[in-house]
Amino acid sequence: MPTSVAAYAAQDASSPLVPLTIPRRDPGPTDVQIDILYCGVCHSDLHTARNEWGMTVYPVVPGHEILGRVTAVGAAVTKFAVGDTAAVGCLVDSCRECASCKAGLEQYCDVGGFVFTYGAPDAHLPGQMTHGGYSTSVTVTEDFVLRVASSLDPAAAAPLLCAGITTYSPLRQWGAGPGKKVGIVGLGGLGHMGVKFAHAMGAETVLFTTSASKVADGLRLGASAVVISKDAEARQQHAGSFDLIINTVSVSHDLDAFTNLLKRDGTMVLVGAPAEPHPSPNVMNLIFRRRAIAGSLIGGLPETQEMLDFCAEHNITCDIELIKMQDINDAYERMLKSDVKYRFVIDMNSLK
């Protein structure tokens, strides 16, 4: 029989999140049950709660940056034991049989897509949707649970499960490293991790931000230079010089301001998902330098574990502000104003 646990949920697109009791399955043979200690707050949570992508099924419990302690394991589980620190990111299952899944790219599952941590039909609880980490516990199949080194601060490590892997994956895919010049557009939850990772990988790292107040932070986080995005003259000083630009901005904006900063064969990767489309880019900016605009999702399970291990090796975590679960609606309003440095994390003890 499912177990009832405490959570916070959106009941519709316009109302504040409120307490809700939700079902969690008891652990099966391959399941890991996790007592959630911390859950990061992603902009995707807000998009989903307010149905800005037009896909939300209510009630929805957001949260896909989950870190906690294992409280029970199924008889066939081999990778985790009770008491271990464990984490869950943006996906909790996939078909596991298609070419993408077999390549460790579950985020690009070819058969119906992966199963989102929240807001997807729950095969284990027929008639229910999956619910996320704004709750006291979660049960996930072992193959979709990740290890987190005890050396990392657990609260600051939680957002690595989305903000971390979302920026780490394209940096690895497009070869960020020594001898490469990498631009990071936006210094928010994703952008500040992009700066940290690009710097740790050995790339020359330049931050683009609209906020002069973030210049000092950009330099502290590892950028060798910070450019105010709205300053066309300052941008032009970097024209034709970037191998790679990771654009983390999640609102519609002019992409041409950045495509002409790419070298020949350079790529700008979009990882922000705005509610409204970007204006169509100028094709001439692309074809005369063989430049590319690409997209990237999160990472698969192997790459996400690689990222967590990289963070342990380099002592990388997120810059966070810890909040109570009861403060989530205020946090959403502040997030819309970019009033957070640089990720809210919920202390789930506040819900227990």
C-alpha cells in the first residue's frame, strides 16, 4: 500500500503553492527510499507550477534537485544502503532499451521520452502523476539514484542535480577546456555553475550579465572577464573570439547579440527554456562563419554521476540561500526578480 507523505503543491496556475498529502510507493525489489533533506528550486519549477509551458497536470509537486538519506532499499538493490547520502535529479525512469538509453543518454530517450521526476504519469501508482522533491520522501528505482560525496555540503550540492548538470553537459559535449574560450550568458542558478565549471575545466571564461552589480561575483566565481550584455561596444571587443557560448537566459531575447561573438565553427548552446520564443536569429551571422546554435538538456545518469564526482574532486557546489518550505511562494516572486544568489534550496526539515 502507498505511504502518505507531506508535500507542497500547486493546485492551479494562479494560486500559491499549498500543503498537500501525496502517496509514495513502498520500496520494491530495485527501489531506494530517500528521506529528503534538501531540494533546490529551479526556474522550471515555477514554469511548471504556473503552466507556462502548457503541459501541467494539477496538482503538481515540483522539485527535481533532491538530496537526502536512504531509509530503505529493496532486496535486489546493490549500489545503496540505509544511511547513504543519495540524490535524484530531473528523471526517475526511461525505457532503458532504446539507442539513447543504452548509450547512457536517458534524457534523450527515443521511446516516449524519459519519465520526469514530477508531472509525468507514474507507472508504479496507476492513475497518479509523479511528484517531486517539495516533499518529505521519495522512492526511486536504483538505476536513477546518484551518489554524492560526503565531502560536499549537502544543501549546496542539491542544485547540482539540475543547475549543475544542465551546464556541465554542454561544456563537456562541446569540449570546454584549456585553449578554449567559453562565454556564459546570464549569472543565475545555471550561469553561476557554468562559470565555475568552465573555469575548473581550464577554459578562458567570460561572463555576460545585464547586472553591473554581478561583476564582482562573476570574477569571484572564476570568470577572467565580465561583460555587461547591454553594452554593444563592450560586446564587440569579443567579436569572433569564442569557441563556445552557453546561454542560460530563460526569457526571450535577441540571440544575434551573441552569435557574432563566435569564431568560425563556434557554437552557442541554449539551455534556458523561455515561455515565449526567441526572435528569429539573423541567418547571415551563422552561414558566413559556419556558426551554430544548438540546444542541450540535462545529462544522462552516467554523465550526472561524472559531474558529481568532478564536483567532489574540485570542491564545487552551488551558491545558495536556504529557505523554509513555507517560504516557497515568496521565493518564486524573488526568483522572477533575479533576487537570489544564486539558488534557493529548501530545508525539508521545515516540512517535517
